[in-house]
Amino acid sequence: MTWIQVVGQALAGVLLLTGSVAGALRIETTPSRPSPGQLFWVTVAGAATHGSLELRLGARAFALWADGRAGWEGFAVLDRDESAASREFFVVDTFPAGEQLVGVGEIGVEPRDYGSQEVKVDESMVTLSPSDQERADRENALIRSVLATRSPERLWSAAFVVPTPGEITGPFGVRRIYNGKPKGYHNGVDIAAARGAPVTASAAGRVALVGDYFYTGNTVLVDHGLGLYTAYFHMDSAAVVEGERVETGTILGLVGSTGRSTGPHLHWGVYLSGARADPGSLLGLTRGVVAAARPSPASQPVQAAEN
Ligand SMILES: [Zn+2]
């Protein structure tokens, strides 16, 4: 863990505030040099705020929340495909009448080679017919629009858990080569499990989307608030409806092989402010940093290895 000293300064053009802007902020990131695709934990101390803090990194804004000890905390991530160059970030106070820059820092980024993986599927799932392509495009736009929605309250508190026990057969981040054709990277983890095994919510939240889609089959997205979502793909069936509140362990559906899938498994994904993140990093951070700060008797043991 490293401490980055940044000095408060006002952003030109924003409303002037009464009182003085904070002096030195202390911003801590864990790990100190995150890799693209890996969530990292951010704490901010010494900020005088009039609303709530956001961390801005590249094109994305990450909501922080008050930690109850006069500081702020939250997650941020660089997408897996972003470069490993060091970059500036900005801490911004947002409030109804405007916003104010309260700090600037720089974060180092650790390069990571995720490798590649060959997958054989029916060719109709790789080279799509015009109608399948139209369907997949429409569904992907719907999923992206849900994931881009930031609901205002954090809905989880206990550490996130693995949604179904099993061996990880497809790690996060590998370049996928379908039938010899390089495609996008694998944006979740594949957990092998028997058809019909229960799939449970990783943490408390609200069901944001339920549907049967071309690539992802029977799909549930759970909104955990402040831009954080978990995704559950290829299920045999879903057991929840949109808008339903879920707790850690609530059954969302059953393991299956619907959509573009080679056999029964759960694809488990994590998204933050629309960026795709390694679920293993969410497990590790919420079990370590978050749980250590606020032990919760409701947290459950991890049931399978993370990658
Ligand atoms: Zn997958």
C-alpha cells in the first residue's frame, strides 16, 4: 500500500465554496499498482466535501462512499484492454449545484499477460446470420445500457462470495479464439458445475435484468449500487424477476448451457461503471480490505478458488 500526497486545488469554472478547501489529502490505493482488469480499493482522507466524492480515471467516474470515519472509500478499475501506462486521476466533490476538484494523483499500473484460450463452438455462434447479428447487437446494447446505470445507494455490505462451487475452466481476461478466430477477451470467470446446480447471488443487491439472450443465454444482472454489477450467464433457468431485492445466497437460477456455451457452467462477471473487472479481484478486496474494516457476521466462506 502506498500513500500519495496530493494538494487540494479548485477547478476553474466551478462554484466557489464558503470556507477553505482542504489542505493535503491522503489517497491510498490497494494494491498500489493495480493491473488493467483488476479492481482496486481507494481510500481518501482529509477531504472537505459538500456532497460526495468521485474518483475520475480516464473516461470513467467511480463513486466513493463515506466510510463512517470522516473518510471516503470505494473501488475503481482500468478496463482489461487499457494500457499499463501510469496515469493521473482526479478526486472530485460532486453536489447538486456543481462540482469541485479536490485532488489530483497519479497511479502506477502493473502490466499483466492474461494469455489466450481456444474454444470450439458451433460455427453459427461465431459467424452470425444477419438476423442473429441484429438480435445480438440489440441485446448487447440493452445489457450495456443497464450496466451504465448507476443507482445511488450501495446495497451490499458483507464480502462477495462465489455464486456456485466448481472448478474455474475459463479465467478472466484470456483472449478467446473461437474456431480459430481471435475474438474479444473473456470478461468473466467460467465455473464448471452440473446442470441444475443452484446459482446464488454474490452479495446483496437488486435484480436489474433477466432475459434469454443470444450469447449469454438465460441471464441475470444484479445491481449492487453505485455502478457495481454482477452477471450470471448461460443458466438453465432464472428464478428471480427484475426489481427483486436479493441477499447473499439468494438463488438466482440454475446452472445450464444456454447461449454460446460448450457445456454446463456458470459465467460469472463483474462490472464497475461499465468496465469489465475480474471477479477474483472483487472477492479478494471485499474479503480483505473491506471485511477487515467492517467485520460482518453475515459474510460467508468462499466456496471455490478464485483465479
Ligand atoms: Zn465465460
